[in-house]
Amino acid sequence: MRVYIFLCLMCWARSDKKKTCLEFSRLSVKDSLRDLFVPQLEMFLMMYTRNNFNCAEPLFEQDNSLNTNFNTSKKTIWLIHGYRPIGSIPSWLQNFLRVLLDQDDINLIVVDWNRGATTFIYNRAVKNTRKVAVKLSESIHNLLKHGASLDNFHFIGVSLGAHISGFVGKIFQGQLGRITGLDPAGPKFSGKSSNDRLDYSDAKFVDVIHSDVNGINFIKCDHQRAVYLFMAALKTGCNFISFPCTSYKDYKIGLCMDCDDFKKKSCPRLGYQAELWKDILIERIEKRSLRTTVFLDTTGTQPFCTYYFILSIMVLDKTMKDGHITFKFLNQLGIVEEARLYEKNTSFYKLQEVKILAQLLNDVNISSIGLTYFQTSNQLCLTCKYSIYRLMLKSVTYPERPPLCNYNVSLKESEEVFLNLSTCMPQEI
């Protein structure tokens, strides 16, 4: 009996030892100073699944066998951090792990190359990105031998991690399923050839979120905003709609609000859901250019989401051709909702229909619209009436919501009119 108890205790001790959780490398400024004289590079792969959410395990056992929690038939996300000049653990890491595993039943691998990213010499960290990619490719080859598929791999790289992802993609000749670059590092990469940075050809689908336009000033809070935007798109019920456009200038003046090319899906969404537009985006690439650039605006604080509407005003005659119109949105309580307008102008000159893109900070039900029409000429006509055939308000953020309309509206010059909205006629939807 004593021998049996002793053996059980031994088995328990061994089993407990096997379950030791891996931890992200905890480094400090001392390690950055040490790197000045003794450069080091190490890479560790920390695997998480829904079975071991709170305890990172090694991807491969000591005998090189695959961890039993890894499922080769599921999607695998590789999460790669960037430059860590003072060795701190990424503040967003644990939250990112949680939202990804909440969203999807996946294999999640954190690529810890902190000892290689922790240095005061940025150029050294840049050179290490290729070395990390080579080390990663060795582990990937091993996974492929166990039955994993490149098509199921989704690399999410932050800053320098985005370029590591690109280098891995080049090693596998663009056959990775997806690469997401979260504000890829600019210094030492901007202006380089496609072989020396993340490129659209490094995976079957490559999406990039740019949130920092400060160039060399890369150690900025807005540099990491891309990470938090990606997470917010997962955590909130808001659709982060983005608008294809040739330039941000054109986007700001409302020249790029047409989402009809994307059919019922509306314009592409930021973040994890972007791959739902993969086929349509590839089709656009084949017809037009090598990539699609999209723009969107966010709020300055979490959850960052805003809500887009398109207001369409249609006239049937030329009575309004020399004037312009202003408007305001009212919610169900009759309170005016502040809206940001993206417009070149609201003039009806040579147009029978004017479309205006509007952005609201809150997801509210717009029940009515206030309109005021002004003639461009200096002559005021108090008896003149101006006719609108149809006014339509449609949500771009939630395209499944039915548009709201009002028909046969009569306006007087400089006189504000409030119009209630109701579901459009079937032929208009």
C-alpha cells in the first residue's frame, strides 16, 4: 500500500511538472544595455487553445512530437510582436489572446522573440526579423509534416512583426492563407523593394491597418492604435466599415461612398472580418490594380466605432439647380444628433440626385430630418416652392437595416422643414 501511494505521488509530481506554463520573456533595460555588447536572439513559441487558455504550452514536446492540444484541421493564428526597446511585455498581449480565442476555436501561437527585439539599436532588431522568419519556417515545416496546412495559417504581425510575417510568406512563396500587418514598421522598410518588406504577394490574402503617419517617430501611441482597433472590431458589435478610395483627400470630401461594387456585403470591414471580402477584393484587383486602399475615421477612445449613413436627395426638375441644402438629423426624442459630413458640396447644379456621407458617434435611430434650402442667387423668392421627389437615409455600417424615406417634399427658400422618416417603398429597397 505504501509503495502504491509512493508511485501515485511520483506520477502526480511528474504530471504536474509537465503542466508548467510558458511565460513571455520578461526583460528590462538591463537586457537592452547588455545587448549593446553581447547581441542575443532567441525565439519561443507559446501555444494557446481553448483547452489551455490560461496556460501557454510548447508547440512541440522535447522529443519533437506535436503538442496534443494542437488541432491540424483548425485555423492557426501566429501572433508576432514588434520592437521592444526596453524589453517590456506588450501591454495588449493578454487581452488580444482572449478576444481571439473568444471569437474563434483556433490554435493560437505567440511568437516570443523579445530577446532579439529588446535592444537600443533599432537596426539590429530590423536585421533580426529575417533570422526570426527563418527560425519560424523550420517550425512550420515540422507542422506541415504533422498534417497542418499553410492555407489555415493566419499571421498577425505588429510593427516589425508584420515584416517578419512577410519574410515567412516569401519563404513559402506566398502560400500562407493570410497575413495581417498592424501598422508595419516604417523606418528601414519604407521605400524598399517588395523583397525587403511585407508585400501583398506574401500570402493569398494580405490586409494592413495603418494608424501612424509620423514616419521616423514610430514610438508613438498611435503606432499601436492599429492593435486596439483590430481588437475593438472583434469585441464590439460595431462594423468598422471602410471606403475604397484613391486618396484620403477624396475620401474626406465624400467622393468615395459607393459600396455598390461589394453587392449585399457593403464596403469591407476593418480587422478579423476582412477576409469575408477576400473573393470580391481579389476580383477588384484583377480588374483594376494590385491592391485596394480603403479609409475610415474612428473616435479617439475605445471602442473607437462610428456609424456611417448615406443621405440621398433626388429631384425630378431643374428648379433647385442653382441652390444648395443643409440638414440635421433628429433621434426619436427629437434631439439633434451631431453629424460629421463628408461632402464636396450639397449643390444640385447639373444633378438630379445628391448623395452625402454622414458619420455619427452613436448608433441611434434617426426618426426625422430637418432640411433648409438656400438659393445661390441673392434674390430671395418667398413664394417659390422647390420639390424633392425622394429623400432616402441608409445605414452603411449596418446595410441589413432597411433604408428610410420620405417622398414628394415641398420646400420654401430659407425655411427649415422637419420630415418624418419611414420604411422606403419596396421598389426603392
